[in-house]
Amino acid sequence: MDEEYDVIVLGTGLTECILSGLLSVDGQKVLHMDRNDYYGGDSASLNLTQLYQKFRNSPPPEALQLGRDRDYAVDLIPKFILSSGELTRMLVHTDVTRYLEFKVIAGSYVYRDGKISKVPSSEMEAVMSPLMGFFEKRRAQKFFSYLQYWKEDDPATHQGFDVNKSSMKDLYAKFGLEAGTQDFVGHAMALWLDDDYITKPARQTVDRIILYTQSMARYGKSPYIYPLYGLGELPQAFARLSAIYGGTYMLDKKIESVNVDPDTGYFTGVTSGGETVKAKKVIGDPSYFGAGQDITEGGKLRVVETGKVIRAICILKHPIPGTDNADSAQIIIPQNQVGRKNDIYIAAVSSAHNVAAANVWIAIVSTIVETSVPEREILPGLQLLGNVVDKFMSITPLYAPTSPGTNDNIFITKSYDATSHFETVVEDVSDVWQRVKGEKLVLKKRETEIEA
């Protein structure tokens, strides 16, 4: 390994693959390595045998009659893509869409007062929504109308409210929205993880709600799209992209050490199989930088655990009750509705997305762990699913880097959180890009077609 690279990327998770693709398109000489012999890392998609092997160390039970092994591509990390969001722009900017097919998720739902309802995203849907009473519907209608016509450069559309200075709490108060309405607006539309946003300037929340409604308007059924054959297709598509732009991929390469100059502390290269490859910078997921391991004498703490996420992969033989027989859905349970600090998310897909056998649905329930009994914390989500044929539980630590990496050229990504959308992953991609390149990520706009 005598060649020297601009960047070495460790791990083929979604975040790392997006970054390697973007850097390759940008003209960087990239070497992408993974200790596994498959793409995707912790965010791979597994067939039925792999799923049972990972969680049970046994083959799928024949009595369950789950169909053919090859019909399955079960995501370990459930994520949907906002059709007008940043990830869509990244996919289009890099032309990765040529390797992928997408399908619109059938519905976006929110839990309130013990039942689920479709998330309203327009004046008309607000009027029809069972989430609100008559007078609240009128207030919500005015709120959505305000957002629909709000333009930054036209003060006449601001109705005397400065979104850059006044808080979201003030904006809710301006329209008199009830706490329950604030719940679904802030969590199911603006997609905030908690209620910290309420006391901050309203601008970012307004931008998020507008993004949601624009995504909703794009294809009609929901704001989300999803790649056929599962999210595991994304890393492989970015691998093809990277290769076209001169990137090199090496799978099944055990990383023995990440090397730094003893005098300056700067990254110099990576040793694998007794050989060392040099590069100016390294990007990688936390597992390559001591996540879950004891710090050896003289070693450096590069990642810290910030919490844990629990996920339950559930196999169903029916659509989720209350979703109008949808072949797919996202359901958000705002934390206030179940007395929690963090939302509970449900992401459901089916054979319509080529990820399960006919008449089989895969629903993944996830949340941030808050207690010593995490299995009990996701019960509100599990209870919405109806009869579950089989269930696979995992509790995974969340890691974040201890430093930005600009002082040693070692740039570490974050673990995947409990949300069932890609917005927090996109934020991490943009953040790492800015740290690596010293400039903001700017994407060109092109159009791509999605199957309805």
C-alpha cells in the first residue's frame, strides 16, 4: 500500500458512504475500508437467515411460514428520506439515483390521546383532521395559512412576527394553538427530538415545517420516500459512485491501528494486515475509534457514550391497524403523549418495497433509552402493531466524538439515533464535511423521479 490518499474512510455505514461519495465527486482521492465483508456496517439490510442468525443464532422457524429467504432485506437501522430534504439533494447531486429505485411511503401518522391519525400538512387537511376540535381546527388553519404564504423577503407575509428573534412558543401563542397541536406540529412535522426547540427562535422550526409540507406536496401520500430492496442499497450505490470518481473500496480489512505522528499528533495513516496506507485525513464511525472499549495506557479518548437506543424489529402478517391498510407508514408518538422525554418512532415497510415476502410487514419501533427497563419503554409503540409474528430486540449505545478533529485530522461520525427519518444523519454529514473541508456543503439542484 504505497499510494497516499487525501482521505481514508473507515466503515461503510450510511453516513460514511455518503461522505465518501461526496468527497469523490469533489475530486478527493478516497480509500474506503471496512472490517466486514459486506456493505452497510450497523446499518446493513439482512435477509431472513442473516436476521435470525444475528439475533437468535438459529435458522428461521419453518412453523412461522415467512416465505423465501431472498425476499427479505430487513434494515437494522430504520430511516426514511424526506422527498424534498437534504438527503434527496445529496442523492441527486451525486447522481446516485441512477443506481436506485424509490417508492413513496404510504402515510405519515401521529399518536394522540390513545390513537393514531394522519398528520395534517395543509389548511384543507387541518380542517378534516380528527386530531383537533372545531375551534382548534380554525386556529390551525390560520397557522398553516401563515406558513404557506410566509416569505423571508416579503415583510407583508410576516404578520408583524419576527421568526428570527421571537420564540416558537410565541408563535404558537400568536395563533392560540393547544398543547396537543403543538405536539404534532413540533414532533411529527418539524421532527424535533424533544421540546427544547420551543424556547428557541422560531425560524428553524418554521423552515422544518415548510420542508415537511413541500415534501408532502411532492408526491401526495406522505413526505417520505424509501429505496426498493432496503436501505442496504444506499451504501452499495455510493460504492459504485465512488469507484466511478476514482475511489477505492476494500472490504474484509481488519484495521489494526489508526496512526498519528508522535510529535504533532496529526493523523498519518492506517495499518491493516501488517501494511500501512498513508493519507492526510481519516473519517470513520465510532467503532474504529475505541467505542465500547477500555482506553489503553497512553491512549486517547476519542468517542464518548451519549445514551442508548432500543429498537424492536417486528414481523407482522397484516398492515398496522388504523393506517387504512397502508403498505408502509411512519408513526411518531410525541413524548408528552406517553409521559417521556423522547419520542417513540415506528417505521413500517412491506413486500411493496421488496423487503419482505408477500403479505408480510416489517415494523421497527425505536426510542432513546430513559430507564433501566428499556423493553417497557417501547410498549406504547408495540401495542399499536396488533399481532406480532416475531420480534428482535437490540439495545445499542450512542457515541459521539470528543473533539471536532480539526486538531489531528481524525474526523469521527455519530451513531444513528432513534428517529425513523434521515434529518439527523444529514446534519452529521454536513457537520463532518464542514470540519473536513473547512467550508459548508453546497449541493446543486437537479430533479429525479420517484415511483408513486
